[in-house]
Amino acid sequence: MRFKTHLTARLLESNLSGEEINLLPASYQKLGEVCLIHLNKALEKHKALIGKTILELFPYFTAVCVQKGITEQKRKPDVEVIAGKMPKEVIVTENNCKLKLNPKEIMYSHGNHAEKKRIISLVKENEVVVDMFAGIGYFSIPIAKTHPRAKIISIEINPDAFKYLKENVRLNYLSNVFPILGDCEKVLQNKTFPKANRILMGLIPSCKKYIPAAMRIAQKGTVVHYHGLAKEGKEAELFKDFSNYKVKLLQVKVIKSYKPHVNHACLDILVV
């Protein structure tokens, strides 16, 4: 809230109307020296002024960007630089791990921080963990660092993200992460692919079409962490996606609000 308070105070003397002042972003996401904000469409004509003001208020930022959306499977952010100069790469530190990325090419969400810590706490030593949508290693890297005896197989379809996945394995001195470039649906068709103790299915808005691929590497006792979007209060209904399989619902976790009355949720599902 302090962010909006400072921004509002500085822009009260500008040509923004009272209604436009109320629409100023209430928060921001820090990606290294980049400030990432969501901007109401009504403020589009003032974006340069807003960006310039943020840089004046918070001089440790070198660029202010507006996040407009994310493409689905390859999860490439649609961002616009409205002030300053975007660095080619940034390093984000989270869960005692360093993650390098290009903020114009790769998405990153601090909103999943609690969920990452939860999953890390559930992993047991010597588990085989398959991360079907690994990205730059959002889950794979901290799991591997916390559980050095676990084997993490990280699949990623986006070549840009895959490059950073490999770089982040190196950056964190890990030897138990095995990155694979490709479409997980095809990768998991390989009959020699090992069975998993834990499967991460973290594709939003939906990874329903990949359930058959996941179940090919599942076995009795495998836990699947299945992400999806659902109406508020109806998150457990995502379990219906597994109606053709012998599974048990262990837990439903609401991760964050995706949009009004729609939540991003994770279901912990046990193969029985």
C-alpha cells in the first residue's frame, strides 16, 4: 500500500483526474532492478508519466514495465517498457536459490512463493520428481537444492526458458536436476522414462490435456500436484478431471486469485 501512497502523493499535482488517481496500481513486482506493474486501461495515456514517476520515487529500479498478459503453453510474458531501460537479464533470489531470466522473454511470479515452500516441505529424500512444465526452474531448483538426494526431471518446451533452466542449475551448483527440452506429452511417451514418486503439473490456465501423459509415469503411491483455475469455492471440482483414474484427493490449496471470483488452485492427488 505504501507504493500507491507514494505514487498518489507525487501525482496529485499532475493532470490526472481524481478518478484516474484512484486507478493507480496498488502494488508492483520486483524482478531484480525491474519494476513490473499492472496498469488499468484507463491510464494508458498517462503510462509514460507514471513510469517516470516510479523511477523518481524508487531510484534502485532501472526500468518500469507493464505486464499485459502471458501466452499459454510457452508462458512468454507480454510486457511493455514504459520508462527506463530494460536489462537483458536479472537474477531473482527466492527460497535460498538464484534464478536468472530475461524479464521480456520469461514470466516470473512471486505470488507462488508459499506454494513453492509447501511443495518443498512435502518432497522426501530419494524421490523421483517430474516437473512437467519446469520453466526456468521455479519449483525444480529449490526442490533440488533442499533435497540433494532427490532426482528432479525437469521438462520445458520453451527454448528460451530451457536455456535459463540449464543456467540456473549451474548457478545453484546442482547435480540432481536433469533438464529435458521438449513437449512433455511427447517426452513422457518414451517407454524408458522412469516412474515418478511426485509429478508437478503447474500449467495455467489448464493442464487437463496432459493428464494421460502424467499417468503414464505414475504408479501406486505417486502424488500429483495438479494446478488449474476454478470458480471461487469450487476448486475441488478440478478433481473431476481425473475421473477415469484410480486416484484419491488429498488436499485442495488455493494459491491466489486469478481474476474476480476465479482462483488458481493446486490439488494434491494420490494414485491408489
